[in-house]
Amino acid sequence: MVFTSLRTNRKTHKVHLRNMSLTTLTDMIRRESKRNQLDKFRSMTPFLEELSGKIEFNMQRISVAASFRKDGADGWCFAAYNGVVLLSVGQLTGLDEARLVKHLATLHPSTLAAFVGSSGRSAKILVRVSRIDGSLPSTESEALAFHRKAYLRAYTTYEGTLNFPVTPAVPTLEQNFLRTYDPQPYVNPKAAPLLVDESLDAMLTTKESSALPPQPMERLEPGLEQYAELEKRFTAVITKLMLTEANRKLAKEEPEVFFSKLARECCRTGFPQEEAICHACNDFGNLLDKETLRTLFESAYQLESVRFGTQSGYNKTQRTAMMLHEFMKSRYVLRHNVIQDTTEFRENTTWDTSFRLLDDRMLGKMVCEARLRGIDVWDKDVRRYALSTDTPSFDPVEAFLSSVSGCWDGVDRITQLADTVKTRNPQWHKWFRRWFLSMTAQWMGVMGAYGNSVAPLLIGRQGWRKSTFCRQLLPDELQFGYTDQLDLSSKKEVDRTICQYLLVNLDEFDQLSRHNQDGYLKNLLQRADIRARKPYKTQVSTMRRYASFIGTSNQSDLLTDPSGSRRYLCVELSGPIDVACRPNYRQLYAQAVQLVEQGERYWFDDNDVEEIMENNRRYMNMGVAELTFHDLFRPAQPDEEGCEWLSSTVLLEEIRKHVGSRTTLSAITFGRYLNGLPGMRTKRTSHGNKFCLKRI
């Protein structure tokens, strides 16, 4: 299989031929050496489409259906048929859709290669074809007849597979594409040929309408790149109008008439109404005020398109509701944040890319704008629309994890992040990796009936950037989910926090009371969901827990409950944490998602718990009674000489003989402390639990 590259010399007008293999072709696409010329061509694509202009670009064309050879000084002729059909999917919004089409093409077993086109707004697909017996035509006439049928076969097959309209073309052996650049082209040298039965007569039928919007501009996602793309198209429309002397004179003498004509031209070319108004205000706001331009454009779009709300059979209420629906969809993009349980909005332009909370002030502005447009609505109408199911749901965590899934480059970013924490604890890297995977697994919803029940506690001096490190664990897209304010005195507030936040920093952990540490917080760490009744609701609903926990402290004696110390990963810092370089969040979480999906363990087993308990003994906050106990007794074995079986009450009485009334510890709390000591043997008697001890 040999492909032919053709390029015409501008000076001599001679055609230069170069034959290459599939490997050479894909290497050339992957390592494009003429990027400046290609970037210039891609930047001019909108003008070429709108103005139907022709600009000379000295770029190679690659023929794939057949290979050719020199025929004399200036000519060239057919050499061999490759059995490859070139399909092109054009009129895409940009590189994102081109890459999507390329990915869809890779799912078909007959795809030999797929890559982004030279314009950056198209995708090229090379389809391998052959006869029923696997052979290919040998002569030029046979190859041309076969290629026409093969093109029809490939066209109809891929048209239904891609969900994007394939651009129809006249099937010839000279079909080619402009030299392009794609750093990740898809190549499958072992592609199974698409079999073509030459006995069946067929003809290329008219392309069926696609389910996608007819105008690619309607599929644009917000962003600076898309805004610049639309600005080029808007400039192209203005340029078309200004080519005539009458329109130039009209722009100077009667600008309102000119802008009405510009608006009708934008509507005719399929330019979205709100985008047209936005670009007109930015470009010509010095000539006419914003409201005048908006009125001119809205009137022109109504004249050019089907008149809205004038059909018979609709009463006033229905027309008002329909007009409000159309107004809100044209002016704003709304979404319901399922984690925060709030409605967010942005203006329906590619310039406005960030969503903001829909508060009462913004609702009031929407009402005023709707009434200025002649829609008889009030606050409750707009609020009812914004809070209805017409507003699509949006899960920011799912959206972020989906965007990074399958994108990991293989570099261990989790270990790199753990390296920024200066500590002599040999278990830190293993513990942090497991906790980080557990946090990601909880966001993914794969932990089932369990929650992320372990929390790292960073212990170090003030100013060692512990809180900054905790905050930087979340990417910018998920920063809304970070909090260091948890009011444990209000259980309703705690329930709301662990369901609406992603990472809770227990800042100054040593300030938490013994009661909160020993009971409520320990139970909170292991909960998988929350069952509660929301305000103004009658039924009890189950809310999913998202939050994982991390903590900081300047003191090392911060744990009060030995039985619950396995919930905390106490790590003492040996120096300030390096937070100067922010992590590559996309690769960091892409690694975590892939490791969880591959089945790497993200929970702590019994061996891990023993290591944690052993590590945490040095961080216990012991009162006078506990310290005195360790001065007087130690756990013993029942068969050990001199051992005694003593109850917690007897022990406290003996301890008070040494320390007096300086301890207010109860016998029950002290008994729980003794039960949690390693190596402690107990037995139940008619007088309560007793502990096997030996005096020191």
C-alpha cells in the first residue's frame, strides 16, 4: 500500500510526486514541520467558508485511493490501487468535535487511519475496502468502477456509525486531502477490509438530515477560543456587506438601517441571535447603545424567522409561558448543581464561560429584562422556571472525573504530591496513596455501604503551610467543595456539610473536645450516607456523603480515644510543606480514577490498622490518671507471676491516693481507655470487668 504526495511548485508550476508508506504518512502527520503555514490556514478557515474566497497555500496533497508515478516531464499516471476510501466529516465546531469524530471512527474495525483535518474543523477517515474474495482491481478502469461502489459502501456504513454527517464527494482515484497535523493520529495497519459486492448496483443517494443541529455554531461550547471563532465569522458577514458601495454609504448615513440589514444577514447565515447581539455590542457599541442594537437585532430575527407565539389555538397564558421559555433559553444557560443543591447560571454567549449562583438580585434582573422584551411575567414565574426540571442537573464531581478518565500518562503524580510533605514517617507515602484513592473512590460512588473512614492528621509548627496543602488537594473546578469550618455542635449542619462538600479540613484538631473525638466524630467518619428530613419537607430522604476528612495541628498530643485512634493517620512534619508548585490536577486525578477502576486497594486492612495504632500511641493526649497509671502498672499475662485482676474503680481509687482530686475521670471512661491498651487482658466477673495488671 503506497500513498502519493503531490505538490505544485509556485515558480516552475511543476508537479512534484513523492510515494510513501502508511508509517511514513502517519509520522509526517504526527511531526508536522510546517506548523506556521498550517496554523495560518486554520485561522483563515472561517473567512474562506463565509466569503467563498480562495487563498493560495503551498501545501501538499496526499492521494490515498491509488498511487501514481511520473509520466514524462510534467505528467503523472495511475500506478496501483490501494483499496482505501477517504471519508471527510466537515463543518465541525473545532478540534474537540474533530477528536470526537476521530474516536468514533476508531470503533469501526475497517478504519485504517483517522486524524484531524488541515482546517482543524474536520476529520479525515481512511477506510480499507476489498472485493468479496479479498482481491483488488489491477487496471485503472476497473479500479475506478470498484472505487465508486466502495465509496458508497463506506459512506452509508460510517454515516450511521459516526452520528455526524459525512461530507459527500465525487468518488475518484485522485481523491486527496491537504497535509495536516495531529499529534495523536489513529492507525490500524491490521484493519479488516470492508467487503464490497460488485454485483450489486447502487447509486449515491441524497444525504439524510442529521439529528445534530444544522448549524455547527449551535454546538459551540463556551470559551475564549470559540468566542474568537465566532468573531471571525461575524467579521466575515460584515465584510460581505461592505463589499458594495450602497452598503458602505448606508453604514455612514443611516446606521440603524445598516445594522438591521446586518442582523438579517446574520440570521440568514444561522448566526445565533444572542451571539450576534453580543458581538455587535462589542464592535459597534460606540455607534449605537446596547438597547438600541438589541432591539434592532431582535426585530430583524423575528422578521427573518418564523414568528413566535402567533399561532392560533394558544391563549394568553400559554403564549406568555412559551415566550418566557424561549427568552430564558436564548439569554441564559441554567443548570442545577446536584451537590450544592443550587441553581447556577451564565449568559448564553461564548464569552461568558463561568457559572455563578442564581441569587435574588440576578432573578430580579431576569424579570426586568423579560418585561422590557414585552413578556408579562413576575418574580415567581421566573423563579418557578429556574427551579423546575427544565433546568438540567449537573454533577461537578462526575463531570470532572469523566473528563480525566482514561487520560493518565503513566507518571506517578500521587507519589510526587506525597513527596512535598516533609516527614520521617516511613509509612506516609503508602498511607497517603491509600487515603487519596479512597477519597476518589468515594466521589466515584464505588465504596458501597462504607465511607472514607480514615483522616490524615498533619502535625507541625505554625507556618509550615499545612492548611494550604489541604486546600490545594482539590482542583479549581472543585474548590467549592473545600471547607475548614465544621460546627460539630449542630448535627444538622454537620450532615449538610458532609453531603455538600468534598474535603473537610479539621483545622486545629487538638482543639476538639474529648466528647467530640471519642463519640460523634468517630461515628461520622464511617458513615456512607445521611438519612434526614430536609427543611419544609415531610418525607425522610437519603443523601449521599461526598466529604473526606483531613486535619492539622500544632500539638503532638492530640488523640484522646485509644479505641478510635485507628481512624487517624498521625504524621509529624520535619519541615515546611512545599506548596510552591501546584500539582497537575488532571493527571493526578486521572491516575487515581484509573487505579480505582483497575482494582487497586483503597481501604485499610487489619495489618494497616495495626501499623496505624502502633504509630498513634505517641500522639495520645493522656490526663493525670492515665499518666499515673503507666507509672504504677503495666498490662500482664494471666500466668505471669505477681499479676493482679483489678477493676477500673479500684484502680482510680489507688491513683487518687497519689494525685488527689486532680483527676475527674469517671470509672467508665477510664475502663474504655484500659480496654484500648495493646496487650491488655480482661475478664468479666459478677463485679464488672477486671484487668490483668502487674505493679511496676
